[in-house]
Amino acid sequence: MTALLVGADRLGNIPNALTDYGFEDYIHWDGRKKKMRSLAIPTEVNMIIVFHDFIEHNITKIIKQKAKQMNIPCVFSRRSCSDMVYQLEKCGDCTLCKK
């Protein structure tokens, strides 16, 4: 599975935590520049994780709309492994990740 990570300049241990949920690959957008608003979500993405404390504000709304149109699960988290894991656990209705 592939995750699209939007936000944060550096990811730290976040990619390691994603492997515990079955993600083999990730794409990272820093989300700070206005040009990111027009980027298309790659078709190979299975889930979008938005780090809302490190992002240009309007991108949050745009990513949410695009994810809904493409029927891709979207999780909003602070940029920390613990909060991201908490948010992934909270989206329990989804059977995408292995938990």
C-alpha cells in the first residue's frame, strides 16, 4: 500500500510507524507552497495522511475534497508518531490498514 503524506518538512520516524500498518511506500508533499493546491493525487495512493499543524491552510480543504471525490480514506493528524497512530486506530471502520 502507498500513503500520501501531506505536511511537515521532516518526517522523522513516521515512515517506520507506517510500516506497522502495512504501508510499503509513501509519497511526501510538504504542503507549504500554494502550487501544491493544483497537484493531482497519484492514482497509486491508498490513504492520505494530512499533518495539519505543518500545512498551508487551504490545502487541507482541497485535499479533503479530492480524497472524497477519489474515495480515498483521509486522516488528519499532528506531526507526531503517537498522534498519527492514534488517528489511524480511530479510523476503525476502515479495513485498509492491518492493525
